[in-house]
Amino acid sequence: GKAGSGITEMIIIPSSDNYTYCIDGDTHQQIWKAALTGPAVAPVKAALPSRRVYISSTSPKADSGGVIHVFDVDTGTLLWLRSATSADKTRTHGIHTVPAIDDMRNGMAFYAYGGRIIAYDSMTGHISGSVNGTEADPFRSSPVLSADAKNLFVHSANGGLWRYSLTDSPVTDGANNTVTMTLDWVCTYHPISIDDGTVGKTCYYTPTDMLEGIDRKSVV
């Protein structure tokens, strides 16, 4: 990332030694060093408009999905820290993905792990919204926002592509920004035999009532 104070480039390195290091890209000198609660298990995510760095580590807690650390990109100051508990209460040995950063919602950070998606307020770390998937098919990829920040996409362990629509909730004075995530569909690709003997793929989807056991439907 770019930095001020005469520094033209910063390299941020999460490490397995329970620290994160920020290095001057030109001089290779250390700018800052920040402690983690455990070894880093995911790449770093820098949100430059809000000057924040997101790093996740493992956690010794048995019901934890890991610990999220958010640092000031220029100083390495810890801004907030949250223990991310998975929806199914099983140990996931840390969050191995990076958040989707929503600049249209003041840098709101969307994390997907276990059977849950959680949105965190970038300024305070308070939960701005959450939604559960299914415990039998936990989320595995980093979430991705659409260009207009109206939809969120994430892959699950069984190969499903999940799309959630995002709706902002009214905010009263002094309250945190909040967002509602509504499941639109889940799409899974399956190999099929075609008349000429080749193997192609088709996409099956279900609307929100997939969790009620409704059969999947084929779409083009």
C-alpha cells in the first residue's frame, strides 16, 4: 500500500510467529511491528480509503473461528479485535480467507467462515449484520461484492455459489451502520452427458427455500 511521511510504498507481512510486520518498500526498513493473538493464517487485506489492515489468526478457544485484528496501516496501532465464533460451534483453526471491503458502506468488512457471514463496522468492529448458511456446507472462499455493492457472492465447501442481496437498514443518531443479507440463490455446477458424447456442465439453483429441502431446478 501507499503511505505518507515520505514513504512511497509499504509492504505488510503477516507471519506465523504471532506478529505482523510493515516494511518500507524502498529501503526495506521496518516501519512497525504488531502483535497477533496467534499465528496468521490468511493473507493481509488492506483497505486504503479507511487506512485499515485486516489480518486473522488462530485462536486457542475451542468454539472460535479465529481472531480478526484491524490495525492502522500507517502506525500499526491496533484499532479493534474480535473473536469470530463459527455458527456451528466447531473449531475452524482460524479464518483462512480475507474480507470483502465495502467502501460504499464506510469500509464495512464482510467475513465468510464456517456456516456464517458477518459484516463488521470498520470504525468500531461492532457487528453490522450477519446471516447463517448451513452447517453441513460451510463457506470456504473469500466473499466478493458486486460493483454496485448490492450483492455478495461466496463459495461453500460443496461447490455452491451463494448470492446474497444487501439492504441497508435505517440508522438512528449514534447507532452503527447496519445491513441485511438475504439469500437470493445457490448455484452448483454438475457434469452432464451431452448427446454427442462430450461432457458439459449445467447449473442448478434454488431460491431461499433451499434450506426447506426444495428440489433444485436447472437453469441456463
